Amino acid sequence: MPEFVLASASPRRKELLGYLIKEFTVSPTDSDESLPEGIKAEKAVELLSKRKAEACAKKHPHAVVIGCDTVVELDGQILGKPSNELDARRMLSMLSGKTHHVYTGVCIIFQNLAHTFHVCTSVTFVSLTDEQISAYLATGEPFDKAGAYGIQGYGCTLVSGIHGCYYNVMGLPVAKLGEQLKNLGIL
């Protein structure tokens, strides 16, 4: 079994990858998170996940490196992590009562080749009052998550429906990643 490295500091991704791969190293990297103007969400997450994986692969050249990135998209607008409380409030207000898309890009670097894919999940929010948004912001949960919410925590109270991979919304489409690793002959 090859050495695996997760290029992410996310505790959620670490937990989810542990269901698929028993032993791996966590090695987050700093990489350029800027995006070209007008880029589509699915291309954005593939580009960002590849940058993270490539930066990590320089430190772990003989490992199987897995890089990930997640964004929320609503009406063609990409919502990453909020910059502050006002930004989080703006994002939650935008998502209120609407269906949005969560994209996670994954890049697997194996034997100096990058294999990149993305998964999309549709999520519908309940209509939120200002009081509900304030209460959710008070949990502190929104500030390190794309779209200013985490479905696996208090954010579950915001969601009325989901179509697609739940774990994708958490930041790692586990089943699709396992399928890709098997297709590459790694698992």
C-alpha cells in the first residue's frame, strides 16, 4: 500500500478520509487561492484542489497526494469562506429559501500525474429570519466554511433538502474518491 497524504487541515476531511484509508499523513499547504474572473464553480474547485495537491506533492514526491477544495455556488456566483461576520450574514441571506450547489474538487497526484474531478450536490435552505441567521452566526460555525455553513453541525437546521452526496457538502466526496482510487489501481 502506498503512502497517502491529505493536503488539507480540515478536521472533517481528515475524518472522512479515515473511512476510506486507514493510514495517511495530513500535510496542509499554502497555495494561491485566487481565481480567474468568470471561472465556473466546477473549474474553480478543480483548479484550487490541483494547486493544493501540487504544492503538497513537492514535499511528498513519492506519496499519493489528495488535495481538495469546496465552494458554494448560487446563480453563477461562487461563495467561498466568509471574510467576516457581515460577509457570513450576506451569504446566509442569499442562500435563504433557495437551492444552491456545493462543488468539491479533488486532485489525486500519483506517480507525478494529476487526476482531477469534481462532485456537485444541490442543497435547499429553509427561509431564514434575521433572528435565525444571528443565532447561527453566534455559534461561530460559519466562519471557516464555504457558503458560511456546515451541514454536519448547527447548519443542519438551515437545510430542508439535499440531492446528491452528503459527504461532498462536508468537503470530501468519499464514495467518488474511492471509485477514482480503485480506477487508478491505488486501492
